Amino acid sequence: MRYEPDVPMTKEEAAIWRREQRRKRNRESAAASRQRQRDRITELEEEVEGWKTKVDVAMQRLAQLEQLHRMKATSVSPDIVSSNCSTSTDLAASNAISPCPSPELSSFPNPTETEFPDLSTSMKKEEVLNLHLKEKIFRPAKS
């Protein structure tokens, strides 16, 4: 039914017209809501893909650092390290992981020393770990 201001409507016709208009608005609102939901899902899927790539990069970096640590622990002498680290162009040209010592690795404190300073006098290690986990799990979300 179409509204024409020049043509008077009965109460029944006006009620029917209002009902149709309300249904039309409801359909449009529902369609917009579904579209927002699809857009949000797409946005979250893209965010998940971004996090997956970040995790993959971090895991590759971790594997490289573990390999570097194993190489250091086995048989890398200081003379070999210094000769391999002499020029940065040689390092960039090689695809292998550099056995050069990383200043970032050596500057990190031991996590057991910082997280559990004095376990003998205070709590047991398990209690401290449980407390740490509770703090991590129940912390407020970052926005």
C-alpha cells in the first residue's frame, strides 16, 4: 500500500500502512545487522590470519635461536665466531644462521631468578606459578 497525503485513509488502512512500514524498517534493520555481522567476521578472520603469521614468524625465530644456542653449546670456539662475524656483508650473503653471539640473548635475565626470588622463605614454586597463571588469566583485556 502506498501513502498518498491527498487521499484520506480509514483507520484500518492507516494501521495496515503503518504495519507495512514497520515491517519494511525491520527488514532493512535486520539486513544491516546481518551485514555488520558478516563484516565483523571478515575483520576477525583477517586478524586471526595476522596473528597466525606473527606466531609463525616467532616460532621460526625461536627455532633459529634454539639452533644458535645448540651450536654455541656444542663446539663453537671464540676464534671461529670472531672470524665469521668480521663483516656484515658476509653474514647477509649466507643463508645459514649466524653463530655470532647476540647481545639481545645475553642481556635477558634468567626467568627463574626474577619470577621466584626467594622460594624457601615464602611460597612453594607451584603456588607462585598458580598465582602467576591466575594473574595472567584474570587480567583485564587491553583495548
